Amino acid sequence: MTPRPRRSFHLSWVSLLAVFFACLALVPLGFVIWATFATGFETATTLILRPRVAGLLMNTVLLIVLTVPACVVLGVALAWLTERTDMPGARLFSWLSVAPLAVPAFVHSYAWIGVWPGLNGLAAGVPISIVAYFPFLYLPVAAALRLLDPGLEDQAASLGLTPRAVFFRVVLPQLRLAILGGALLIALHLLSEYGLFAMIRFDTFTTAIIDQFQSTYNGVAANMLAVVLVLCCLVFLGLDYAIRGRQRYARLGSGVARRTSITPLGPMRYPALLLPIATVAFSLGIPALTLGHWLLAGGADIWRLDAIGLALWQTLRICLIGGLATTAAAIPIAWLSVRRPCAKNRLIEGCYYLASAMPGVVVALALVTITVKVATLYQTLATIVFAYVILFLPRALVSLRASIAQVPKELEQAAESLGRSPARAVLATTVRLAAPGAAAGLALSSLGIMNELTATQMLAPNGTRTLAIAFWALTGEIDYAGAAPYALLMVVFSLPLTWLLYQQSKKIAGR
């Protein structure tokens, strides 16, 4: 009769942890609400409605309106060519379409400026954003294409529809969720990106907030810019929810779906290579060309091993600590969402995703204000790790949830029947078998931390000089040759993590 109360106590303990981390994750949103009321309606209205904010909003709208549709067209076209056609080298180009994620966005700007020194403004921001962020749309669309049942396409073709009509009337509507998810992710990245746009002198809300913070430490003005930035994020989240609707996309019926069929391109088989080759040339070729140029131009003098070694050590250390903390924070809600799905747990999980949608500069600004005024934790390791947990927790959560779902809950019950406590039963079965998912979550979180610049700049302890911070400091001094080794190391260490992300996407799709 004892297992039942022990199970209840165990569940309440896990739930308390999940609620605790959800409350911590919502700290930035609470800060934005507090800052609005603390400023006062009249002052807040004056700061929000000034011409400067209107100009930043116009830049943001133009950037997203021009970039996101282009990423949709490019991502869908590449996904279809690599997953559903007989284009030569499709498997290779499938990996090369994901590889640009290993190049930090601000390194893309650095590379393009190296080729075109006068590149700046919106005309630079749009193409660089496209090549930096299109993989976020390519990945979900490619995974969705692998899962589509070709029987629907066969039926449409038997009704006399041309291949073009089949794609637009049958295939494309089934990709709606994947396209919307990728487009939302790209839009949120564009709102939060700093380094890419600062380097090409294109003003956005994020660059304006950091300039305000670094130049005059004008808390009120920066806070109100953060309020507008968060409102933009909430607008995109609301639009995504409204557009998704309640339509069903799952296949119904007996039997199993057949493997997707390959579409022969005929005489267009080799001309179709122009699109992936051009994409790889712009997204990977230009960074490789610029890095090679500056590494050769700088020679052996730019390899200051003491400084580079220190930056590499600090980067790996903070990535490991941040990744472990993020993965640990994701365990309670990942377990609850799989083992005890209910409205309350879905609400807690939604808090995590809402918090991660907050731009890094807003998270950093909130923690700066709180740690300076409320606690003596400003510029400590605990504060920067806290920021990483808020920003990258969904990456660990998705991987953990998928792995836990693969472990039958009957194993936990069997372990309990042998006399183990609920906690020990979970540790001995689910936690052990879900370890690969935890490792994937750790790797994906570490990838985000390695390339994160905004929060690290504002919150890292004095003396911290990660690869990203060192690279940014040297480019600020126009020492592009000296910055090249740091950029190279970021790419080299990010490539294995990007490969893991690519493999995970294929496993989810059953290939």
C-alpha cells in the first residue's frame, strides 16, 4: 500500500520543480511589464511614440517582410530538390543546406564585408539574413516532406492534375505547419539579432537598445525600446497561432503510409543544381573565402596562442556549464509533458517557449536591472547561466521530450514493483534510456551558447573573453585578420553540433 503515496509525493516534487523553472523563465516578461508601469503612462507614451522608434519599427518591418518570404521560397525549393527529386548529389546538398548554422550570423556579416567593404544598411541586411537563417526553415520543411504520404499525390495525379498542380494543391498545403514554424523562428531571430546588423550599420531595436545601454546607460529609454521589441514578438506569436488554425494534417485510414516517391527531373536534372550550388557558394563559400583571405594575410602573427587558448577554454567552459544547467532545467517538464500530459503541464511548457521567444537583449536587460538593484549577482557566472537557461531551454526540452517518449512507462512501474522508490525507478530506467536525447539537448544548447553574443556581452563576469566576445572586440578595432582565428574556431567547434542537429532531424522523420 506504500507505493501510491510515494508516487504522489514524487509527482508533486517534479511539478514544483517545473513550476519553479517556469516562473524563473518568465522573469524577463515580468520585467517588461514592471518597467512599463514604473515608467508611467505619460513618459512611456512619449518614449514609445517618438520618431526614433518609428524609424526602428519601419526597419524591422521591411527586414522581416523582405527576408522571411525569400527564406520560405529558398527553403522549400531546396527541401523539395534534396528530398523528392533525382537531382545529383541530393544527399550532400541536404547536409550543406544545414551547415550554414555552424557559421554565427555576425561571422556572415564579417565575411560579406570582407568581399564587399561598402556593404551596409537594409540592402546588406536582407541577403546576409537570408543565407544565415534559411536553414531554420529548410530543416522542418525537409523533415515534413519525408513524412508525407505519396498516396495523396498519386490520387491527385490520377484525377488529371499536372505535377505542378499536385505540388501547389496537395504537397504545399501539407507543409503549412513546417513553413509557419520555420518562418516564426526566423522572424524571432531577426528581432533579436545584434552582431549581424551592428556590423553592417543597420539600426534595429536590438542594436538601439545595446547602444543606449553601452553609451549612456539610459535605463528608461532602453526599457521602453525593449517593451516595443517584446510587443513585436508577441504579435508574431499571435499571428502564427491565428494562421495555424485548427485544421488536421495527419493521415487517416488503415495501413501505413508508403515511402515518398522520387520525382524525375528529366532534362532539368543538372540545371536544377544551380540553386543549391549558388546557395552553398553564398552561405558557405563567402565565409570560407573571407576567412582564408584574412588567415593568409595575417600569417603566423595572428595566432596568439595564449589569448586564443584562453578564449577557447572560457568558451568551452561556459558552454558546458550553460548546457548542463539548461538540460537539467528541462528534465522536470519534459518528463511531465510525456508521462502526465494535462492542461496544467501544457501551460507550464508554454511558459518556457514564450520566455525563449524573448530577444536576448531583453533577457539581458531584465537580468541587469534585477541583479544590480535587487541582488549582488551582476556580472557573475550564475547570472549569465540563468540567461542561457531562459534563452535555450526549448532546445533541450524538444530533444529530451522525444527521447522520454520512446521509453515505455511500464519500465518505471516494473522497477517500482521490485522495491525501488519512484525517484530511483525513474533514474534507473527512463533517465538512463533517455540519455542520448539529453546529450542531443546538451549539444544543441551549447551550440546556441557558443554563438550567443548579446547576453554574453552584457552579463558575463569581468575578464570573460569567449571566442565570440574576442572576435567582436577585434572587429570593432578593424583588426579583421586578428579576428579570423576566433571565427574559424567558432565554426570548427559548431560543425559537429550542427551535424548532430541534422542527424536528429532525420531520425525524427524516420530516416
